[in-house]
Amino acid sequence: RPAAGLITAENDASYLFFGIRRDFHPATHWVVTGSFDAGYFEERERLELGLQLEFRTGLELAYQLGNRYRLGMALYHLSNGGFGERNPGTESAVVNLTIPIQ
């Protein structure tokens, strides 16, 4: 399924992205989601990733509640995929609550 979003960091860095998601249901109430995004990264001090074009890959494990809300944990990697002269990349671990749009 398609996805879009805006992520901001405490130092005013931001990442505007568009991407795709794929859900897998290994057991009742459990959802594993793989993701791939491409977007525009606005660098700031202390967070320089080498290029404005950045890619984010991720994997989420979530528990789906009866109302289709999901509570989960995701791991993400953000980098320019080697397209820039520098490619330091960054990782993040996120706890999230997903609320479906009806």
C-alpha cells in the first residue's frame, strides 16, 4: 500500500517521503510490515547524511487490536544508498500507534 509522511528531528532536520508498505500476518493479531521510502532530506547541524535524496527501509512488528489499531515497534535505516560522496546513514527505533483511516 502507498505511504507518505513528514518526519522532523529535534534539531529541525526533516524528511518528506513517499513510499510503499507490505503487511504479513504470521499469527492472529500479529502484523509484520516491510517498508521502502524515498524522499527529500533537509540537513541541519549534527545530522548530515550527504545528499538531499535519501531512502528509508524499515521493518515493523505490531500487535493489532480489535478496533484495527496497531501498537508496535519499528526499526529503520535512512541513507542515500551510495549516490552521494558521503553516505553515513542513520538508524532509528520507534514505538508507534497506528490508527486506520476509515
